[in-house]
Amino acid sequence: MTHEQVQIVFEQIFDGLSMALSEAHLPWKPTSRENKWTETVFHCMEALADGRHVVNWRVKGAKERPPAGPGEWLFDLTWCDGNPRSGEFRGLVLALESEWGCGSRDGWPNKIHEDLNKLLVAACPLRVFVYSTPGFAPTQRDVPMALNLVRKTMSEVPGATSLNLLAVLVSPKTSATGSCTLQGLMYVGSGVPTPIEPRSC
């Protein structure tokens, strides 16, 4: 894929996630409803694949299952060229990891590193990381820290600066409407990210 093609796909993903989360009207503090956030993201990503790729994902308790088999394959969600559970597999197109910031604020950076580092070793042209600010705090105070954690990781992991990554940060709403704010960083074959401006969902 060319850099231009990667950027177009990343923009489509960000727009799709923004619309899906806006239409879902999920409460900001999901606690035990974390699966609803994940399921919304995964349904959106399956729709964006538009039948061109085999999509693998699973959410505990979700009613729908992926067409390629029972559950996820290596990552939280993948787009594959061919079924990875058969001789038809020809490659990994996209890998997605999601981390919803539940639990203690102190343990949050390690959870982010674990999922983000997993994506950085994925042999595919498209990597998507969807994550929230820690502990689902009701303010925007943790947004700079959350974005800087991705920036720092991308600058310190050898070889990461040449990878394609869309990091989508979900944070509390900043307006009277909606349930959250989406913003992020887009890396397209360069260590210099393109910031994605906050969008109310």
C-alpha cells in the first residue's frame, strides 16, 4: 500500500469509529459494560472491511461471531487476506488492539504498552490502536499524557518510526451532547505523527 492509500484507509476508520460511537450513545463509565464499547468498535471495523477481508474478532458475551471461526486470531481484531485457519491464508492486512482504561490508574501505562508493543511487531500494513484515558476519569486532564505515551513509544521502539499506525484515543465528552471525544495520532511511514483533532461523539 502506498502512503496515500494508508492515509485514506486510516481516515475512513477514524470517521467510521466516530460515527459508530456517536450512534451507540454509550455511558462514559462503562465498568462492566466495557464489552459494549469493544463490540461497537468491532462491528464498525467489520463493516469497514466491506467483505474484502476475512474479519476475526470476538467479544465475551457478544451475540455475533466472526465468519472465519470461533474467536480472535492473534490480535483483538484482524483483517486477513484469506482465512487464517486454513490453507487459504495469504497475509495479514490489519491488526487492531483495544484497551479501555479500566482498573487502577497506576497499572494503565503497562496495559497500554502491552497492546501497543504487540501491534508494533505485527507483520501487516495497517495497525490500529483504540484506547481510552485511564480509569474513565470524567475530565480531559489525562489526554496529553495518553497521547504522549504513544508518541514516546513510537520514538523509542527500534523500527517503529517506519510503521503505519492509527492511534485513536477515546476520552470524556467536551460538550453537552454525546458520550465521548475521539482524537488521535496517525503515523504513515514516518516517525512524525499527524494529529487528529478532537471530535465529539
